Amino acid sequence: MATRIRLMRMGKKHRPFYRIVVADSRAKRDGKYIDLIGWYNPMANNEEEIFHVDVEKAVDWLLKGAQATETARSILRKAGVLKKVHEIKYTSKK
């Protein structure tokens, strides 16, 4: 099963809110998901409330082989997840 880390749209019309989820790549955008790893609120007024990511879960899924979409990858990069994955993969093998 190919897994993707992607955004699942929630919220009202003109007020989007997204959950960052791990889902089967064949599942619908707003359909069933395997794990919830965070959220993203593009309409937030405060910089601190734009997104939240459970770093440990995200790192675990990326190490298991889950692929992130472009937008999800951008959010994970800002949260520092991709840096941790890189450190685990390439610096701990010495």
C-alpha cells in the first residue's frame, strides 16, 4: 500500500482549515485516512497558529516510506521534520 502525507480540507466555505493526514494514495482527498499528524490553518491571524505537526509521528511515517505532497512537504519543512529525517538517515550510520 502506497501511503501519502497530504492535506484533508475541513472548515466552511471561504474559511479553509486543513488536517495533515497519512492516507492511502488511492483514497479520496477527504476520505478515510490512516493517521492524523497535524493541522494547517491558512486563515490564522497569529503566526504561531498557522500549523501544528506531531514531529515524532511525521518522522516515523516518512522513515516508513510515506511520500508527502508538495504542500505537505512545505509545511513539514517549516516544522523541522525533514531535517530530522535527514539527520536520522544520513548521520546516524557512522
